[in-house]
Amino acid sequence: MNRKIVEFVNNFLHYYGFHIMRRYRIPQSNLNLLSMAVPALLHNTKNKVFFLQVGASDGLTNDPLNPMINKYSSQIEGICIEPLSNVFKKLVSNYSAYSGIKCENSALTDCDDEIFMYSPVSEDGSQKTSLKLDVLNGHGFSEIEKIKVSGISLSSLVKKYEITDIDILQVDVEGYDYQVIRMVLDFGFSPSIIHFESLHLNKDEMAASRAMLSENGYLCIETSKDTLAVKKHLTF
């Protein structure tokens, strides 16, 4: 192919946030980034660490935090937030043996009121349910339904569970991740570890999340799906 044509196409796609790569250079990773960060955090503290998980689903499916909880159960406690009632029942059951883990059947939002989420009409659309309709449209679902769920603000969550600090923030909320992280940081919390699904963030949100984390003293590593941000003082 003519080099000028390739350069033109590459520049055109780059303008819209895309980049052409040779097939063999496409990054692939099945590494659980938390498997590196959590042991480092535990090594640097004598106390139990507290996590806040937003978008916990059933606590097992595609959950990077679950293996860490199982492995270090005596050193980790926290709160799992899941808004879908049918999935929430599985979450409670899966963590019933862990006295240090509490489950909240709500969506973390900026208000204490019922809100609508969007979910694909399927046997189990829980993994794709989102507060953002455009994310589901991007998945190509032809049938999408609105589901009413309870919303809880961060201030109410903090008061309800008497949260004083957050060591690990795990977020997987199908495109609403940036807003949740900003909410937590703006509230005054400064987790040592922030891990979130960055796959569904748009170009502006991805740039904003990188800038926000850098300004707050985090170092970041990204895979094609997730982002891990750790405080600079955390040594591996």
C-alpha cells in the first residue's frame, strides 16, 4: 500500500483516538493487576486494609478482588456495592462466611433516591448493566430495558458504615468508573490502590482520569481492559 495513503489513514484515525498496530503487536494480558498491588500494600501495613468495591456483581464473576479476599481474608475487610437485587442475593451468599465484608444493595451516585439503570434484555445482563445508555449501545445490544434501583450518595454510605478510610478502591461500573473515582477523591479519600475497568471510558474520560490520578499522586499501569493506580509511596 502507498506509504502516503497509510500515513493519511493513520493520522485520520489518530485524530479520533484510534491507532493502527500490526496484529502481532496488539497487547494481550490476563494478569490480575491487583495480585501485584495488594500484597505490596499488606506488606507495608500491620493493620487490616479496608476496601470499597463499587459494582461487585455476584462477588465471583470476572472479579479481580475476590482472589485477594480469599487469599488474605484475615487481613482484608470492606464493603461491596451492587444495585441489582437478583445479583445482590448471590453476592451476599458468596460472602456469607466473611464477617468483615458488608454488602450494600444500591448504586453509588450523587443522590439518595431511586434511579434508572440500563440493562440488555437477556438471560443474564448483569455484567453489562450501566448508568450510561451509550455504553450499552456501543455493545450493540438491540433490546435494552430500564431498571429502577436504589441510589446512595457517598456521604450517606460513609455515614451508614462509619467509613474513616479507604485503602483499596475497586470499580467496575460499565463506563461510570471515572465519575465514581472522582467522587471518592473529591470527598477526601486517598486510597493506596485504585483499580478500575477503563475499557468503556470514552477518549475524554480516559484523558481526564489519567490527569486526575496523576495530580493526586498516583502511578498507573493499563491493560487493554483495566487500569491500576497506586500511590507513589507504595513499594513493590
